[in-house]
Amino acid sequence: MDNSIKLDVFGRQVLAVRSEEGWQLYYLSGDGKKRSADDLIVPSFITESEMVTYMADLCHERATKKHPKIQRLD
């Protein structure tokens, strides 16, 4: 998949795919399935390099001691 970013968002794998319409986000399962992450909205002006910081701001309340940060997986 071109123009995509795989992230660990406080312990949950998320795939962000950039298209002409903006970013589409998906939750990834351990068996390769994905479902739309309708609760995560990323504006189209967010760049790939800004994604980790934006997601940290958006989802900071999901942080736990076991999963204290967001990291890029690809």
C-alpha cells in the first residue's frame, strides 16, 4: 500500500492510508484483518511527518503504564 503509515497507538495497531480525500485510518487485528477506525479523524493537512505527534495529541487519554507512547512501525 502506497502512502500508508503503520502505527502502534498506545498498544493498538493502526494503519493510516493517505488518499486524495485525506487520511483513512484502520484498526489492525493480529490475523491481518482491518476495520475502519471511525473514531479517529485526521485532517487532510496533517503530513506524514506530523502523524505521530497528531495521534499522540488525539489519543493521549489511551496511554497506560504498559503502553505509554505512540510509535511508527514501518
